[in-house]
Amino acid sequence: MSSNSFGNIFKITTWGESHGKAIGVVIDGCPAGLNITDEEINYLLSLRAPGRSSYTSPRKETDRAQILSGVFRGKTTGAPISIIVYNEDHDSSKYEGIKNILRPGHANYTYLEKYGIFDYRGGGRSSARNTVSIVAAGAVAKKFLAHNNINIVAYLKQVNDVIVKNKIKDLKTLSEETKKSAVFCPEEKSSLEIMALIEAIKEEKDSLGGIVEFIAEGVPVGLGDPFFEKIEANLAKAMLSIPASKGFEIGDGFDCVHTRGSENNDIFVVENDKIKTNTNHAGGVLGGISSGMPITGRVVFKPTPSIEKKQKSIDTEKNNVELSLPKGSRHDPCVAIRAVPIVESMAALVLADCLLLKRSSKL
Amino acid sequence: MSSNSFGNIFKITTWGESHGKAIGVVIDGCPAGLNITDEEINYLLSLRAPGRSSYTSPRKETDRAQILSGVFRGKTTGAPISIIVYNEDHDSSKYEGIKNILRPGHANYTYLEKYGIFDYRGGGRSSARNTVSIVAAGAVAKKFLAHNNINIVAYLKQVNDVIVKNKIKDLKTLSEETKKSAVFCPEEKSSLEIMALIEAIKEEKDSLGGIVEFIAEGVPVGLGDPFFEKIEANLAKAMLSIPASKGFEIGDGFDCVHTRGSENNDIFVVENDKIKTNTNHAGGVLGGISSGMPITGRVVFKPTPSIEKKQKSIDTEKNNVELSLPKGSRHDPCVAIRAVPIVESMAALVLADCLLLKRSSKL
Amino acid sequence: MSSNSFGNIFKITTWGESHGKAIGVVIDGCPAGLNITDEEINYLLSLRAPGRSSYTSPRKETDRAQILSGVFRGKTTGAPISIIVYNEDHDSSKYEGIKNILRPGHANYTYLEKYGIFDYRGGGRSSARNTVSIVAAGAVAKKFLAHNNINIVAYLKQVNDVIVKNKIKDLKTLSEETKKSAVFCPEEKSSLEIMALIEAIKEEKDSLGGIVEFIAEGVPVGLGDPFFEKIEANLAKAMLSIPASKGFEIGDGFDCVHTRGSENNDIFVVENDKIKTNTNHAGGVLGGISSGMPITGRVVFKPTPSIEKKQKSIDTEKNNVELSLPKGSRHDPCVAIRAVPIVESMAALVLADCLLLKRSSKL
Amino acid sequence: MSSNSFGNIFKITTWGESHGKAIGVVIDGCPAGLNITDEEINYLLSLRAPGRSSYTSPRKETDRAQILSGVFRGKTTGAPISIIVYNEDHDSSKYEGIKNILRPGHANYTYLEKYGIFDYRGGGRSSARNTVSIVAAGAVAKKFLAHNNINIVAYLKQVNDVIVKNKIKDLKTLSEETKKSAVFCPEEKSSLEIMALIEAIKEEKDSLGGIVEFIAEGVPVGLGDPFFEKIEANLAKAMLSIPASKGFEIGDGFDCVHTRGSENNDIFVVENDKIKTNTNHAGGVLGGISSGMPITGRVVFKPTPSIEKKQKSIDTEKNNVELSLPKGSRHDPCVAIRAVPIVESMAALVLADCLLLKRSSKL
């Protein structure tokens, strides 16, 4: 057990605070022989970075990840891969003024009660800044999966009532369209509508929630270990570990409540001599094990709790106070947007681990 | 890592198959000194058992759990607690006829591909029968939680369009009303409507999905370890480990997509000199750590995949076939009903573990 | 983490007390497709059983292990393998008289202090009786290793000044000679001398220590994961987990203190086009990874602390007392003898796990 | 499971290579509120550093550890503590000439076979250089132990036939005398004799083995979890994880083979109303749990395999070759000397973890 680690064989250990010296991750268990470079990691980090458009936090992060170990002449050696991203100098002084105020929707109260101490500068360990570790490790996992012909794409599925409905058949196109959109929404019309919603909510100094969907293709039959290492159980844990996430569903998820067995069962058929199902309500898993169909799931993110609007609260001395965020503390109007590459990375970490566990299933 | 284990300190290891000799669980890490008896475990198992009413499987299971170790003169000793439930003799011969057929919505195809072998008698390891282990271990976890004034109640929240809407303020009443209902639904009107839905679907030889909600009260501030042992992340993993579950949400969950930050943030207030929030959209967690408010979540279950209706499928030789379940293979028309005590047990296992982990948070 | 579990992928969880209802083990992670029967397990248990000769405890144990899960039609299915051995009815009443006495060399004092409760009947969880679980699980591990052409033999190497010195070249012969000896000592002269020592110590109502050696042949190059899953580190942990063990060494072990590098280094040579070393001071490991040479190590066991001789002690109330073991509490004059199959099993568990971990070392 | 991690609650993850960019460790699970500084870590690193005297490697390492996370205003926050030590620029080119030679006593052959790739610069991940991580983490563990009045001292016990025999009663004096000695040997006469041995072996371009002993005082009764988290089992694993270690013993260890039960049993007595034993053959553990007596153990280290003397070997193409170490590759004539602070750190890591696990033993 280790609160900041995830995975069984392909295992990551994360560390860092928002305004600390650096943030990083150690990947242990990545097989030897994989080609990986700083650049590949930094490309994915650039997608996660704020300031990519006016729809995310205007904060500038010019994160540069550096591989410190485990890679020799461009190839993994089987040794732990340590990746570091130095934080830029932050002016943490502005947080002094609100350090004793319980921030609604925030972790400062619970951290203080649990640990008796809270690194309040920029949210410390509870900050979404720490997902830098996830995306860096995810880059390595994605490379390993690509070597095994598995690809994953995540995108913004819904904000308020705007929902992406059309299925894009081809994963490559989906990926391209998603990256084209400033809000990672692959459907042009929905993308524009979401941008409009976000412009409006920014005006009101408020924030919005959203849903991110992911699709993994090329997943072989047989990944996932019942009873407790089911593929959907590990995906659920991974996704609910992302700050601000409040729910996860696989396949048709909560919609199952409205269907009956005869509709929801995916029927097995043979196509080009291969076994598949004619629908995919299950989202690519049966009994916790991948079925060979695409693995699909969704994660919901709450509206950013840090809003510019004034809020009532109390302080640690139980006095009533009014909370105004310090000037210059710039926040995302909708964290779901920047969660897109994080969801993709989490899915990659789960699948990479399953892929290695699979090697022990038979004699 | 161990696929059939769950938990960090309060850790369970489960084993058994539907038609094997027995099913069991080993609990390691339960503190010494807890009073626990076979009877307490068997009472909870009786709630899970099929045949409790006409709304669940008519199968008879007279499960009797026996504690084999770890308890001396009625008290836990700190040694592993082994609990066993012998399976009654089953006639497994009827499964011979369908053993080569890929069953829609079932795990036999994925197990066969993964392991090269499948104990097809009654679903083997993939059977929901294995949740007997969860409920038995959950009984011990619940006893430990009760010792710490933490109580959990789960109930059937929704089937199709029938939703329990009224909040029952008092957990004790909720528990009583839930147990009174043949379908574990605490609201009389909804309970009757759900029964009617189930009567109808049985006529059609089909099945229905459902949603189970749980509420944990008395949870102190400070349970849950960021980054990856967040309380909601472990709940998500636990719930998605239950057979047929397809999604989990905490607090307002997926509804967050329709709200804004200023609505969704729970405002801190002081009541009787204690800190609480005036709403509980978060479901009792902030930053992965319990806030002292009730922990609430929901799990969705797909319609039972085993239906009496004839279904098209293929066999392992890729021939088209028609699947008729063997006579006497009696299934639940709605697995969500019997999932109620399982969800309650899973939540208990997560909280018991968090409670012990909490002991290491400070010097 | 789980105190009663061992292994990473091939993982066991043990449970039971000396005078409890049963003792058992759950093996999780054994690959599917392995042939294994109750008989194979019971054969190894018979070697561990007391009463095999006059040189071990006269207690009669007619242990019969039963596989309860994870095996279908003689083959493992990939599901957890639960093995149970019921304890015979013991008369535990005789322990009542000494239950408050701190027993020299025993765990009752430390258990009481740690847990506040102690199942004193026959030593409870601290009893060597619990190694039944190890031997049962070891039988499965040995079968898996044999499938991979790896074989392990342990034997009694030393008691007092009697040391087995001749190396027996052939593992099969070593195994046969060892089993022929009532004290598991493969050299006839030493075997007789050790028996004489034990006869004498029994007369004196005292006990002796001993050293057990093991040799594993057929181990491929590449097992063991630096830094903390080194093969010798896991062997050390396994061996020091055996009750009454006080030390472990690999290869030349403590004798290294008397040699110099140029003597101790094993020189690489090519023989029949295969790489090997001309000596094996290292005991088959280099940098924590198996070198392809036989893996050899030794474990020392202290003299049985339970002796018939009267001993001074105190009771839980800190009064001076004299301890006389209850009549009929029969103990081994030298636990090292019966430790032989346990050491063999522990080595098998470590190697089986390493073998599976190895599958993830390369792309 | 994670090959480069150790511990259950107080858990470390290590990374780095000898000639890589940096070496580091992440400590997860250290309770919040502990005062710790870079300086405290660097002081212990200075003891481990080569070049401290002419009896260790003349290599210069001016290691400076830096805490990158988990500490806020001098106190741990409960978040993971990341510690980094940058490697100085090394000229790795000299290793090019021997990169295809199998080095006797070294890990390059086994690494190459296991991973298909080997970072041969300075030994890569297999280098003793990586124990920097252990000592850095050990510094934090020692601070936590000191807060709980537990102190550990290790010292050089034996080289060849020179053995430290006098017991130094007082741990503080032992610590001071040890640090005074250039070879960490607290007895002046033995210290001088060992220095003479080392001077002589350096002349011969050869190396020597040695034994390191540790003593932990102030350990409360009740640390260590049977069956597999026994305190001696975890110490054994920790010690055999140190490069070049070949054996571990607790208490009287291998000497037990020469004693009988009535001699080896430590008798319980009451002194100043406290329970203790009048001898400590057991080394402070009974049944895997600490007894309150000092915990003592020994670790043997083989002679450094890297020697200047020419050695026969083969290369990866199986050609016979002669190995001469590259000029400037400076090695310790006796690794046991510099192992002293490492053994101390490993013991601290084990005890810190046990101390936290202990918190869950009772209700």
C-alpha cells in the first residue's frame, strides 16, 4: 500500500505540490527495450497545460519534463523511470491572506483535519497541478500500448446540455478532431456551443462541470483480473483519483437502468472469422475481462470549486467570513476540458498494467 | 498485488466458485479485541440470499458461514479471520449442454480466452455467488465500524423510471424500512411499483437494471488518502468489482454536469460549535478525504444477462446457435435488488480500511 | 500489505491456529492449466508431519489437505486455490494451567502485549503448526516449477558439530537419500550421528538447534528483480518467516568474511556452448538475479524453546514462577528436522513468484 | 508489488543509476508533523560517501541531497517526500572497453540476460551507488524513530579474523566510537588491525569481506506482524537487498546450532517493575514480534568483486578474455566498511514501518 502509487506491475509513484520545487513520478515495472524520449512526454504535457486557449486557465506553465533514470540511449532498461518537472517560481504570498479560510469545495479543511498541517500555497498536494505526474507517466504507458497496437482517445463529451452525439468511427480522426478543438470537443457544432457556454460563465465569475469520454481500441481479449483487478474496477479507481471527478461509468453505464436484458446483452457474431459482438453496450468488458471490443467509459467532473464570485464561509476559528480569491489566482472555468489528456493517461496506465498481468494467466 | 484481495490494512482475500465445494474469505488486519460471532455474519448473509421473496431468484441457498480462525472466545485476536460457507450439492450436469455456447453478457467467453479453461458450472468464479465472501467480510467490517459509531445503509434507489425521491432523515428508519421491503426499497409506493415492474418482466422472461444508493453516517473527518487511496477512488473500485455493476458516482455524481460552481459548492457553516456544510453535493468527501458529512454514492447494475428468452449466439467453433438456458437455471429478474447488501458491505470494507490507515497520518 | 500473505504474483495468504478448527492457505496467481491433486499436496504434508520417527515430536497428525477451489477437473483455472486442513480435536484444557506464564523463547508474551489477547491453546497463531499452510502451498509451487524443469531439495545440514560435508552431485540422489533418513540427512554417517545426538538430548529433556540447506537446480538466468525483489532478499524474508529460524545465508554466506575477492569471484567459462561459472561461491545469484547456476542457501533454527526441563520464569502478574510443560505437550527435540520440507516449500514459493515476474522484464 | 519499493506504510521507492543524471527516493507514508531538513539527510550521506578515508574508495562524491516535496516550513505534511541527489558528471567512456566482458562477481551478465539491455556505465542500476537512496530515506526514518525514542547504531564487526568482541554497554558511546574510526570499528585495537589488513589487501590489488552488526535500542514490545511481516523477516529482506550482502542473522543467529534449548532460552525476569530477559540470545524478537530487548543482527558482505588484479573471463560472444578494470575505476577494498550506514538505514526503515503497523493491532 502506498497512497501515491498506482498499478500492480506497471506501477507509478507520484509526488509534488503545486508551489513546491518540482513535481514528478517514478514508473516501476515498465518492460525493458521501449523507446521513449523527453519530447514524447513533453508533447502530451503541452496538451494538458493551461493557457492553451481562452477556455482554460490563463496561467502560463511551460512545463519541461526530464527523464532522470531508467532510460539508456533512448531505451528503457527495466530500471525505474524517474521523471521530473520543475515548478516555476510562484508568488505564494497571495495565499497568506486566505490560509485560514475553509474554501468551499476544496480540500484545505479535510487536509488540515487529517494531517494537522496544510501546504496552502496553490493547493499544495491537493492541487490539480499534480496531474502533471499522471500525464508524464501516461505518455510512457501510451508508448508501451502503441507498441502493442492499443490506442486510446479521450474527448470532452458534455458540458451542461451540450452533448456530442455522433459517433466518429475512426479513432485516428477522432483524435485529430479532438486536438483541433480548443476545448477538446471533436464535433465542431458542440465545440462552438461549449465555448459559448464557457465565455458566458466566465462573465459570471462562475464555473461549469463536464463529462469526458474515452475509447480504447485494439485491446486484446483477456485483460483484467477478476475479482478485484477487473478492468472496469481499476478504471473506476483511476478516474475517481483525478481531482474534481465525481463519477465513472463503463459502456452504457447509468443508462442501463432504463433497459432490459434482451436489449442490453451484446450478441456474439462472427465477422471475418473473428468473434465480436454486434453492439457494445458493455463497453468492451465482460466479467471484468476485456472482450476485444473497444473499451469505452465516461468520467464526470464537478464545476471548478475555485470561483471568482464571493462566497460565504468560515475560518479555522469558526468565524463567519466572506471568501474572495486572491487577485491573480486564475482558475479554469471548466476543469473537464483540461481533464481530457488526464483521463486518457489514466486509461493508458490501467491498460498497460493489465497487459503485463495478462502474461501470467497461463502456464 | 493479488486479484482476489482488496484493502490495504483491513484486507480481504476471497475464493470459491459457484458450484465448487465452498466459498470463503480471509480477513487479514482486523484489529484484535472485536466481538464477532457466526450468527452476526449469517444474519447479513440471509439478507443477500436468493429466495427471500418472489422478486429474486427462487433458488434456495441456506448458507451457513463458519468462522474457522482468528477469533478466540468471541473476540478477534489479530490473526487472520477465515470464514467458510460450504456450497450445497448442485446438479451441474445441466450446464454441460451449453458449455460451448458463448453466453451474451456473460464472462464465459472472456474467461476461456484468458485462462484457456472455464469452470462453467453455474458460472464458476465469475458467478455472483462469490459475493457471499463480500457480505461475510462486510459483516466483520460493519461490526468494526459500529464500534467506531459509523453506520451504513444501502437501498434500492431506482428501477427503470421508478425512483425513490424522498430523503429519509434518520438512518435507523431508513434501515428498517429498507429491510421491510421485499425489494429493499424504503419508500412504500416506489417499492410497490418496482415489484409490479418485476412481475411484468418475469412474465416476459426478461430482466431489468437498477441503481443502489448507500449512505454512511458517523464518518469522522480525515478518512481517505490522496492521491490514489482517495475514499471515493476506493469506493469506485469496490463497487465496480461487484458483478454486473456498470457505474459509480459519489455525491451528486453525473448531475454535476448541469450545475455551476456557485451552486455545487457546499458552504461551510458552524452548527452546535461543529463544522459542517449546509448542503452535501460532494457526498461527504473533499479532495479524497471525508469531510464529516454523510458519505453517499450510487451504483448502477445492468439487467441480468441470464434471461429465459431465447437468444442468438455462436459457439466456440464459431457456429451460429440459439441459446436456451437449461431448465431449472433460475436467475434474478433484477440483480440490483440482491446487490443492496453487497453494496453496503463493499462500502463497509472501504471505510474500515480508511479508518485504520488514518491512524498513521500524524506523528 | 497483509501480514499473512507472501509473494507478488504467485501469492499466498495463510490462516489458522494450532488448536483452532482448521488451518489453510489461499494461493492467488497460479497460472491456469496446471495439473494438481489433493494427493500431491498430502504427500508433502506427510513429510512435514510429526510422528514420522522417534526423532521428531511423537504427536500424531493425520493431516488431510483438501483443495476447495481454483481447480476444475484436475487443472488450475486461474481462480484462487483454497486449501484446507482440518485440525483434529485437541484437548486444549492442559494449557489452562500455564496460560499466564511467560514462556521462555516463546511468543506468548509478545503476542499478549501486541494484541491484548492470546490464543494460548497449543501456541495459537504462533505455533509451528501453521507451517502446514506453507507446505501445502509449496506443493503447488513445486508442481509449477517442475513444469518449468526447476527442482529443489532441502536437507538437514548440521546439528551441533555434525556437518554434512560431501556434496552429492545429483539432485535426484540427494532427494532420495534425504527422504530415506529419519532426520532428513542424506549422508548415512552424519545421519546416524545426529540421531545419537537427539536420543541423548531427549534423555536430558532438552533440545538442539540445526541448519537446513537447500539447492535449486534448473533455474534459468534472469529470475529476481533488483532492487528489493532480489531473489536472495525474498529467500531471506521467506526463511526468516519460518518459526524458530534465526539466520539465512546464500552461497558461501558468512564464510565470505574469510575470503578475498580473487577467491570469491566465480569465473565465467563456456561449457558445451553454455555460459556458466567454474565455482559457485555466489550461490547462483549475481546482483539479485539468478545466474543459471544452482541456487543454494542455508537456514539456521534455534533449539526448540519448549523443553520438558523445568525453567524459571514469571507470570503476567510479574510473580516468579517455575514452568513445567503440561504432560502430554510433546515437542520436537530439534525443530530443524521437520523444517526441512518447510524450507523446500519456502524456496519453491519464492522461485515460482520470480518465474512469473520474469515474464514482464522485456517488451 | 514494485521491485524498487520497500515497506508497507512507511514505504520508499528508489530510482537512479550510477552514472545517470541523478539518484533519488520517494518516501510515502511518513506521518505529518516531523521536523526534517536537507542538512540532516546530508550529514548521514557524508558518512556513506567514499573518500572519507584511505580505507574506502578514493572516488570523490560531494553528494548534496535536496528535499523536493512533502515538507512545508520544515515539517512533513503527510505528502510523499521526494529526495534527489544529482550525480556529478562522470566520464563513462572508460567503460566502453569492457562493456562486452562478463565481469566476475558482477551483475552485468544477469542484467543483460534478464532485460536484454544493460546500462554499463559505472554499473548502472546494479551499482552500490544506489544505496544513496537508502541512506537518504533512512535519515527520515531515523528522525521518526528518534521522536519515538528508538535509536540504532551499526558498526563494522569483523574483517577476516579480526572480530570486535567487547560489548559496549552504552549506545551513545558505541555510536561515537564508531564514527571516530576510519573503518567504523568502535574498538580501537580491532580498528587498527582492520586498517592494516586493508592496507595489505590494497597492495595485492585484491579485496576483503566483512560483517556489520547493528543494535536498536528503545524498541517497544509489540513491533512486527506474524506471519510474514515478522520483524526479523523484514530485516532479512532489507539486508539482503543491499548489494554484496550474502547473509543475515538475528540474535545469536548461526551460533544457535551449537547450543541447546535450556541455554538458548532467554529467561524472563522483572527489573524495576519492568519485564525483560536476563540474556538476549533471541536478539530482541520472539515469534516475529519485538520483546522490548535490544534488537541485534549481523549482515555479511562479500569481498568487493571489482578488483584491480587481472581476472580470466569471457565476453558476450563467448570468447575467452582477460579482464583489467579501466584505469581510474576506483573501488572499495572492503565494501563492508561503507555498508555500515546503509545497514543502519535499512534497520531504521524496517522499524519505522513496524512502528506504524503497530497502530492497527488493537481496537
